[in-house]
Amino acid sequence: MILGITGKSGAGKHTAAKFFEQKGWRVLDADKIAHQLYRPYQRVWREVVEHFGEGILTKGDVIDRQKLKAIVFGNGPQAEKELKALNSIVHPELKRVLKDDVYYLKKRKANTVLVAALWEELDLFKLSDSVLLIKADETVAYERIRKRDGISPEMYAVTTKKQTEPENAHAIVVNEGSFQDFYKQLNSVIA
């Protein structure tokens, strides 16, 4: 089974993935795979550097994701244009890798969770047998992200502005209480 997990930043997608991983499921994390696509001198890296310039690189030719975020999540119409440009470079390759990985794991009959905040852009419903939406109050979600990443409320608002929640998820879990409550709800999803 391929279980898609989605939700806005801070809702608890990765905590849910760890829960399933502890039960023996494989985890495909769209964010981690996307970061691998940024490896120096790979095709996606080259296209990103061509578009955004060498000013986004560290001394080791690694893309500085904070500099890139500042460009694509900045204010104004130019930032939105740059975000679209970045997505047009990264998303097709990310979708290809996810599709290949899902195909391989289905052949092996491996229970897998596919974690992706951008469910629509990455065709999560096409790649998954079932989709689980993790929800949390925005204040709770921001506090989790602030503790993890140290971002400001403004940056959180900008980065989550485009994140939507599917209306047709097969299951919904609200993650605003304890880990025990969250895990009980996740257990009920696979029971």
C-alpha cells in the first residue's frame, strides 16, 4: 500500500511518517528527495544556478537554500514569478523520481508512506492508494515550525500561503494534542 500523507507545514506529517516507519513502512519524503536534486553539478542544480545566478551558491558550490528562499518567498510579483520558475525546474524531475520510486516499491509490495506538503503539484492522489491529511491549528503549527526552524511569523505565512489541504482526503487526523493521542488516531487509520 502507498499511503500519501499531506498537510500544511507544522501539522505533523513527518511525525506521522516516523510513526509508520516504526511499524515497518518505507518512507518517501518529497522534501528530502527535492533536496537531493540540488546536489552540485546535477541537472536540476545547473538549471537553478543558470536561472538564479551563482550568488545563491556557497563556497563549496552548494545551493544556499536560505538565499534561494529569500528570492522566491520575498514580497511582490517578482518573487511569485521566481517561485514559479523554481517550481518549473524542480517539480517535473521530483515527480519523475517519486513515480519511479513508487513503481519500484509497489513491485516489491512494500507498505510505504509518501510525505508531500504540495499534494496537488506532485500528483499525490495519482501516486497513492489512499491519502491521509494531517491538520493542526495554525498557531500550533507555527509554534512547531518556529521551534524547529526559528522562522518569523511573516516567513511562515509566506511559505504556507500556497499550501492547501485536499478536500477529498481518504482520512483526516487532527494533531493538536499529545503524541499518544496523535499515535492513537494514526493507528485507527491503518486498523
